[in-house]
Amino acid sequence: MTALASLERDAELMLRVREGDETSFALLLNRHRGPVMHFLYRMVQNQGVAEELAQEVFLRVYKARASYEPTAKFTTWLFRIATHLALNWLRDGKAEKAQDSIDDNSGDGPTRELPDRSGTIEQKLVYEARLGEIRSAIEALPGKQRAAVLMHKYEEMEYVQIAGVLGCSESAVKSLLFRAYETLRARLAHLG
Amino acid sequence: MHCPTTTGNEAEVLVAYTSGTMTPAEQEAFELHMAGCAGCRQLAAAQKTVWSALDAWTLPPVSDEFDRSLHARIAEEARLPWWKRQWGGFSFSWKPAIPVAVACAALAGAFLLHVPAIDNAPATLPAVQTQKIDADQVERALDDMDMLNQLDAPAPAPARTPEGS
């Protein structure tokens, strides 16, 4: 399915959800569950919190179904909710408490990156070390820069759509992104 | 192709190049430029490293429990009374209230401190008072001159009539 057809399909499905079609909601959930979940995980870097926030995203979509109007792309709306929840969570300072659970692998929300099933122990250690540096570099970015990078890199969103999600201009998005990438180059260039 | 570092859009060009969103013609032009520009080669290499590093951050699929938990939450939400469904989504965190309260207190304090200042000296009043004083001075000076005239002292003729002015 082409990207445009997919976007139109999203709006069409959501309009059916508005009319009470639960199957259409299930289809939307199936299509967007993964991207939303992964975006939130990379934002908050805690599996349990990311799952809770992702459920909240879809809960809000479901609750708002009666008043849904396709004035923007469905994914713009979806990621606007997700970004808002993630930034609120980060602002409320819970990230600091959750970081302890990441570091000592205890508490709720253990991290679940894809395990490296191949290679020697040394290769696995190198992989884990690299991953740790990448996660730290992303975590060091301010909230909106982090969100912009994640949407640009992993969701392959264009500048104008990221601007719609963040509620700012396209030039502001470019400024956020380029500053973020500059920071990441400084921190991760040695991995090359 | 002009060097992106001289045109100020090196960041946009770099990102477009490493993310593969350039047209084939643009990509060819940039690669031709990089062949002769060490600065751009270095930046492009660093950006590619970042891109590859981010590619390596892969995540597992979402757990099977996700949908079941979500539907349970939706069902629980549906059981709530309508007023709680309407307003239950609002979480009143007190933390944002602190800066708002401080801002309100600052505004109130500024208003209370500023009110006497309004009575004292807005910018226009001194200028008005100065003009009035000057007019009085002029009038007194003219009166003095009239007196001098009456004493037959030589004095220049007044420029305006003494009465009713």
C-alpha cells in the first residue's frame, strides 16, 4: 500500500471508529501500536512506562472518537498525543527514578532491546556498550529535540509533519533537528 | 555545487544525504563536491556514523499483553459514571501551579508598587509642569518690565499686551 493510500486509509478507519466500528479501531491499533510503542520507549527509555503511555495514547484516541475530524493526518494526531504524554512524563521528573531501574535492571519496566543471539561474548559486550552510548546520547537531548530526532529517524516523518506534531514551524523543526544531530555527531562520531 | 558550509545549509544537506532523501541528481552533485571538500567529507562521515548507530538501536515487537491491557482499560473507562469519564482524564498536578502562583504574585506586587508611581510622575507630567513654570516666569518678567517702564527706566517694549494674556 502506498504511503498516501495508507494515510487515507487511516482517516477512513478512524471515521468508521467514530461511527462505532470496533473492528476499524483494532485495525488502527494493529498498524500503529508498534511505532507508537517504540517511539515512546526511545523517548522515556523504560519499557513499563512506555507501554503504559502507549496504552494511554490509544485510550485517548478511542475516547475522542465521537469528535474526530480528519483535519490533520491521523499519524500527526497520534504522535502529537504520544509526544505530549512523553514530554509531560519527562517534565514530571520520573525519568530520574526510572533510570535507576534501567541501570540495575530491577523494578518495573525492565528494558527489552533485541538480544544479540549471534557472536562471541566479546561482541555482545561491544554491542551493549555501543547501545549504552547511543541511549545516553539520545537521553541527553532536550525533550523536543529528542522527539524530533526520533520521529525523523525512525518514523521517517518529513519536517512539515514533525512541525504539526510539535506545534511549531517547519523552520523551528529544522533548527531542533540540526542542533540535535550536531550534538549526536559530537557524542557518537567515535563509534564509526 | 557551492559548499554547503559556505551557504549555511550544511546541516540540511548532510541530513538529506545520510537519510537518503536527496534526488539522484542532488546526491551525485554532493558526492562530486565531497571529492574535493575535506570538511564536507568529514561532516558526512560523522553524520553517517550517527545514522548507523541509531539504526543499531532496534527494539523487540510489542508484547501480546498490550492489546488485552488496553481493552481492559477501555472497558473500565466505559464503566465509569459520565462525569468521571468527562473530567477523569485531567490530572491536576500541583507542580505547574507553582510557577503560575509565583507569576501571579509578582504581577500583583508589581501592580501594587506601580500604583503610587502613576500618581507621582508619569512621563508626560514633567514636560507639562515645565511649560507652565516657563509661562509664569515669562509673565513675571513682563510685569517687571512694565514696572520699569512706569519708573521711566529705559526698557524694551513688551512683545505682547500686558492685559488679558
